[in-house]
Amino acid sequence: MVRRLTMPRAQRWRRSAAALALVLGVIAVHGCVAGRIAALMADFGAAAAMPPRIVVAYVREMELSAPPVVAPAPPPRPRARRARAVREPAAAPVPASEPASAPPTTVAEAASAPEPEAAPASAPPAASAPAEAALAAASPASAASAPGFAWPGSTRLSYVLTGNYRGEIHGLAQVEWVRVDLRYQVHLDVSVGLGFAKLLSRRMSSEGQLTPEGLFPQRYDEDTRVAFRDPRRATMLFEPDAIVMPNGQRRERWPGVQDTASQFVQLTYLFTLHPELLSQGGAIEVPLALPRSVDRWTYDVLGLDTLDTPFGAVEAFHLKPRRVARPGSDLTAEIWFAPALHYLPVRIRIQQDAETYIDLMIKRRPQLAAP
């Protein structure tokens, strides 16, 4: 007969209690770690989430103002006079019609330049005279504007999208400018494909403050969604003296720097105050912070084009960047600004390379929010 050894009951209870305590301790530790991870994920999600979009109601359309006055071309360089008593070696003559070469005007210089004096009564009306009383409504934002300028109320521009990406593409786009007192938002939304089956959508949003020098971006977000792929996000934070890039690198913040979305409104602001910047053959330099780089872009003024729109012919100044888009590099954007629509962009052509581009053409008059 084999005798079975048994553990005393008290000892068994002690071991069970120790094991239970160990399990509870592990659960507690895991609970703290999980709670900390959840808190970190919540903080990360809050930082990564795009800022809430300011929603406004648009109640009417903008009316076209008077036909624009074409900005004059730069004056010709005067020919140097030769002294009669001294003969110098022959040099290549300078044609009288050759325009004077001048460096491009920077955004910071244009924003800080004094506003031109009002033209005399006999002069033709300025192209930038606003026709909408709501655009010049008094508000706290007026204190952040240059003298004689009031920031416009919330405005939305809608576009028809055409282009090429491995074949012909179609879609819709809109640019929305929203302000509340001294705070602004600019949104550029692009969608390719049908409304119920979008192949690609991208939202580019800028948020910041209004200042006498124009827009002062504080944050830029870019959200891209492609069918059958995970969405991609990029965020830039604009500090007073630095720009935090999407990869975490810090770059110097230059005076007047803008982002992809804010540049359109900043140029509208400058051209309203200084229409002489749109002289054919002129150039303007824009410090631009893009998700991959911070650089100075130079736009050449090619001239005044007539664009056919659903609401009639509209004249617009054509600006084209000097740099050429290369595969894998930042996109380039040609822009047409219409004086009769308060220098808003009526056409935007965004190009990645010769075979990949989208062309946005305005499809209706700009929509205005209630004053």
C-alpha cells in the first residue's frame, strides 16, 4: 500500500495567496503601463489631429469690379552718354528697349513697403477698388492690416479639376479663406474621381494670425488619401524663430515665410496693396516652407491673360515659378490672379513633372459669407 503525501492545508493557502498576489501585481503593472501608453497615444493623437475647421455659411456671390488697369512694364534703361573729348574702347551697345534688370521683390519687402499714394481724380480708377462692402467691413482684423486695407470676410472659391496622372483625370477643388477676428484658416481641398468613388483626395490647411505684414502661419497640415492605401499625414509647426518640419528637423524661420496654402492669400494681400508688383517682366520672391524643404521661390509675371469662365471672360495676371518640377521634388504651382475679383486666384496649375499635373479653373464667382 502506497502512502500519499499531502501538503498541509495552511501551506497550500499560503502558496495560493502568494501566487494570487503575484498575478494581481503583474496585472497592476500592466494596467499602469497600458494606461501610460494610452495616455501617450491620446496625446499623440491630439497633436497629430488636424485643427477643427471653422465652418461658415456662404450666402451670396461676389460681383466683378471694374476692368483692371494693366500695370506698366518696367521703364527702359537710359543709354549712357559718351564724353566727346575722350574716346573709350568700343563696347557692346545697350538697346534702348532693354528693360532694367532688378532683383525680384521679396514678400517681406513688399509687405513692409508704404502704400502708394492715392491717384489724382483725373487718373483712371485703380484695379483693386473693392466692389463689395462686406469685404471692407470694420472688424478687429482691420487693426492687423496695412493702412487702407481691411481683410476680406470668409470667401470660398470652387474649381473644376482636369489633369493627367497615368491618363486623363477629372475632379473638383476649392480654396476657402476663413477668419475670426485676428485668426485665419486657409484650406485647399482637391479630390480626383467621382464623389462616391474618389481615387485621391488631399487637404492642405494653414492656420495662423493676421499681422500688418500679412499672414503669419502657425501650423500647416497636409492629409492625403489614395484609394487602397493608408492615409498619409504631414504637419509643420511655425514657431516665432523656427519651423518644425514633419520629420522633426528645425529650420530657421525667414521673415514673410508662407506655406503651400497661405501663399495664395498672402499674394492676394500684396497685389491688392501694391498692384505695381504685377508689371509684366517683373518678379516677386516668396519664402516658402514646404513639407520637404524651406526655400525662396521666385515667381515671374508673364503678363495679363484672358480666361474663359462660366460667368464670362476674366483677365488675370499669370505668375510662373522659375524652378522646374522634378520627379520626387516639391510641386510647382502656376497661378492666375484676377484684379476684377480682388486679385483672387482664378486658375492654379500644380505640376509634378511633364506628365503629372492638375489644372484648377474657377467654375463660379467666389462665394461670400454673411458680414
